Amino acid sequence: MSAVAEQARLLADRINALEESSTLAMTKKARELAAQGHQVISLSVGEPDFKTPAHICEAAKKAIDDGFHGYSPVAGYPDLRKAIADKLKRDNNIDWKPENIVVSTGAKHSLANAIQVLVNPGDEVIIFAPYWVSYSEMVKLAEGKSVILEGAFENDFKVTAEQLEAAITPRTKVVMYASPNNPTGSVYTEAELRAVAEVLEKHENIYVLADEIYEYINFTEEGHFSIGSIPALKERVITVNGVAKGYAMTGWRIGFIAAAKWIADGVEKLQGQVTSGTNSIAQKAAVAAFNGPLDATREMSKAYARRRDLVVGLLKEIPGFKVNVPQGAFYAFPDVSYYFGKSDGKTNINDSDDFSLWLLNTAFVSTVAGSGFGAPNCIRISTAAADEALTEAVQRIKTAVATLH
Ligand SMILES: Cc1ncc(COP(=O)(O)O)c(C=O)c1O
């Protein structure tokens, strides 16, 4: 064991029990190969390839000039909480006051906060799979128990109300899901979420953590539906959203929860001891985002839809790949299990981890194995890249898999 690994054993058990983020690990490997001079096409990161719209950047510059340099209130500036409350009414049919909103350092932070304030050791958190890599690790940090429900490929990777009902136990505390979903791009319809809500109406001690960070990247006719808009469930839904994906603001780190006052107060209390209010300049930029026009957001969404069509079309031509048609977000999530048990003569492919790593090493295309998302038959391919890069990447994948027998 290396000295560093030896020392790592001195870390607290809660850290040693955590998995490393698989998306960040693949991105790191891709960077290393690129640094060695390989022409790597990196499709592992979940990040828009657009710039933040100009009016939002201007608001940030103005905040600096106007002297917003000090600590902000723990739960966020009042004008930002008001802008978020207005946005929730306008877009989501959710009626909360600013006091129900807590702003944090990205939706990731908001999700982690919500889990910390609601989950006791041993509480069960039902997670709809495929799920975003960090969910189960956040639950682990709170000493909760993840109960994973798998959405079938045949049901566009979506979990049904019947599956949920069957998984509920007296220890169930939280149900969490993302729609639109990362990694599958699946979108839960209003009817599907109403069916979920009907099940939960019968269980008044269960809370819903609704991750809506991809809200604006939705290609369906019906559009986005927020479970928090259902009156019978309103007090028990924690709606999580932010600016990262819809406004191309991943680096600005602004997310929020909207929830019943006692939950918001709990998050504020936690945040008051751990991080304080988030970055003041980014908050002012977020005010401009939430109060401003959505033209740039809609343009970006159109581009993602076009790329979805491009990539899905090309992936479907690869023998053995099973491909769903994502309804939102910016990922493709093909089932590649046809190739498990095959080899190119040098490397045996036994699972999605092997497949993804082999693809990176042989075709220099970085993807992420589905295993970290609770879907071990799939790989995730980000479609947030230029058309030429996407076309070239899928061509490389096609050429590579032709060598597997
Ligand atoms: C499903 C999902 N939720 C939350 C987040 C975190 O968003 P933020 O960048 O605002 O922390 C991500 C980011 O990749 C995501 O994919």
C-alpha cells in the first residue's frame, strides 16, 4: 500500500465509506490522456458548452461595482429569494413565500442540505434509478439507507407508482428523483407524478425531494411538471433547482430549496454553521437570471434537442446498442450490455466500467459507466458538445466496438 493510501486510512470512516464521483474520475483520466497528446473527445462531464447569457454577466459586474462584497444573509439576499418565489409561481405553479426559500452553493449543496436536515441514521431514502451519482453518497453521509428502485428500459427508465408503493416501509423518510433525469434524459409526465403523489398522500411521514435542475432542458410537448404544485403534497415536497444547467452557469454555484418553513429553517440553521450565505456576486447574477428573459435558455434547449436527435440517430446505427430517446437534459444513455463478455483480443469487457475505460483508452472518447448511476448496463454520453465532436465520437465508438468479439 502506498504511503498516501496508508494515510488515507486515518480519514474518518464516513469519508472512507464514500465513493469517488465517477463522472469527475473519468474527466480526470480524459485530461491526463489529452495531456499526453491524444485527441480525446470528452463527453463525460455534465456541463453546458455555452456561455452564461450577457445580461446575467452584466448583473454580476454591477454587483461588484455596487459594493456587494460582504457576507450575505445565510439563506440568501431577499431580492434573490423573492425572484425565486416569483419564478416558482410563474413556471411551476408553486406558491411559496421568500421565507420558504434557502439559497445554497449549487443544487448539489441544496440536495445535500435537505438530506442532512431530514434523514436520521437508519431512515430509508427511496431513490428512483437511474439516478445522479451523488444521491446515494449524500444519503450515506447522513447515515441513511438508500433503497434503489430501477426504472425499466422499456418504461423509458422511469419508476412507476406501483414500484414505489411496494417499496415503502415504516422507515421510509424521503423519496427522491430528478426530472428531467441525469443520466437518462427521461421526463416524468404530470400523470406519472400525480400517480406517485397519490401513493404518497397515504403516507404522511414521507417527504419528496424533487430535483428539477434540468427543468428548462425539456423537449416534450407537455413541458415540465412540478410535484410540489400538487396541493395535497405541497407541505412535504422540497423542490430543488438552480441556475447551473438552464442558464449555463455551472461555475457560479447557485442552487435553492423551496419547502415548508420548518424545513427551510432547518437548512438555514445547518448552513449557518457550515458555509454561511453563498457568494454575493453570484447571487446578484442569479437575480438577473430568474427575473430576466428566457430567450437564451430556449435557444440552448433547442440546440440540445438537435444534438439529441443527431446522437441518438447515430447511436442507433451501432450494432448491439439499445438506445432510449431522451426527453430532456443533455445526455444519451445507451445500453451496451451486448458487448459484455466480449474482447478485442487484449481487453475483456465484463461491465460498463470496463467498457467506458476501454473506450477511453482505445478510441479516446470519454464517457461515464452507468454503474455509478445505478444502471450497470449503460454508459452516459454527454451531448453538450459541438456537432462535429459528437459525430466523430460516435463514429469512433462504432469503429471500436467492431473489434469486440
Ligand atoms: C441531477 C442533478 N442534480 C443536481 C446537480 C447539481 O447542480 P449544481 O451544479 O447546481 O450543483 C446536477 C449536476 O450535474 C445534476 O445532474
